[in-house]
Amino acid sequence: MRFDFLKERMLQELRALYRPSPEELFKILDLGRVSLPICIDLDFTLLQSSSLYFFFPQAFFGLPKLLYTQSWAAFKWWVSMKYPINPETLPYRSFLIDFLKLCKTQNIPLVLATGASYPTAYAVGAYLNCFDHIISSTQTIHCVGSAKAKALVDLYGENKFYYFGDNKKDLLVWKHAYSVVALDPSDAFSKRIKNFCAEKRCFFLYDRVK
């Protein structure tokens, strides 16, 4: 009982980390004991910004399609097919790339779970060459929030995966994850995450000085 209390207290103290080393993050998440799949979002999580930014100004030509279909999924698909992205130019978070590489050596399943359209997700996956699965938006399904949560639960089961995300739509995914890993959350959003996922272990990773 005493050991469990001390372990929980340690987790509470270490849940906010600034650019942790791969080994430190691996240890804090307890992946040596609980080797569940690592599922990670792309925009503002694995990347420092949104992949959609790199389609502008060309993406403006797709605005009529967005207005006509009222569908982000259709818009993202059109843009990604019309103007293929160069994954080498994207601003990756290097400390997360290093962490994924470490997980790969330990045979932990890695999943790119993104709201970006499949052509973009596939290009990133092929470039990084570390993901076992890719879950992304299609022409008709915008893979965020509950849609992403369903895809991950269907694939791995309830509370059977770690999820790295960054925004309020990810709350619906974290609710079904084993642990919460949030990138650069504000103080207000950190509190919201803790309240929404009160029964979960929550870890906040920072790639910038607060």
C-alpha cells in the first residue's frame, strides 16, 4: 500500500516535462511494464505546427470546394491530392521522433493517428518509416474526436493504447486511452484535461518555455 502511494505521488510530480529524453519518457510512461501501442497525432503534436499550413497559398484554390461540400474531410483530401506535401520540410518535434525510434527498438506498436488526409499521413509515415499503422481522414470521414476514438478502440480496445494529442478534440480520444499525453497544453487546458480524464494518468510535455 505504501509503495503504491509513493509511486502515485512520483507520477504526480513528474507529469509535467520539458523535452524529455527518449529514455526518460519511456520510463515515466512505464512502457517497460505496460507496452501498449503508442498512438500519436500529427498536427501540433508530432509536428510543431499544422501540416495544412504547408499547402498554402495553393490551398486557397480549394476554398470553393470547402464552401460547396461543407466538409473538411473532402477539402483536405482535395488539397493533399492536388498538391502533395514534401514530408522532409515539416517541422517535427525531434524529441518525439527520438522517442518513437526508441519504442521501435522495443517492439512497441506505433500508430500515426491524425485528422490529416491519408495522402499526407502516408507521406509522413513513409518518410519516418517507423509506424505500424496509419489512421487518418478519408474523403468522407474527418478523423478527429469521436471518429478517431472509435477507430483506435476498434483496433486496440478500450484503455489499451497511449494517446499523444494537443487540443480539445483529443479529449474524446483520451477518454478511451490508457494514459493521456498532451503537448504544450496551457494551464487552463491542463486543468480541463485533468477534470475530463480524472481517472487517467496525465502527462504534459512541453516543447517551449511556458
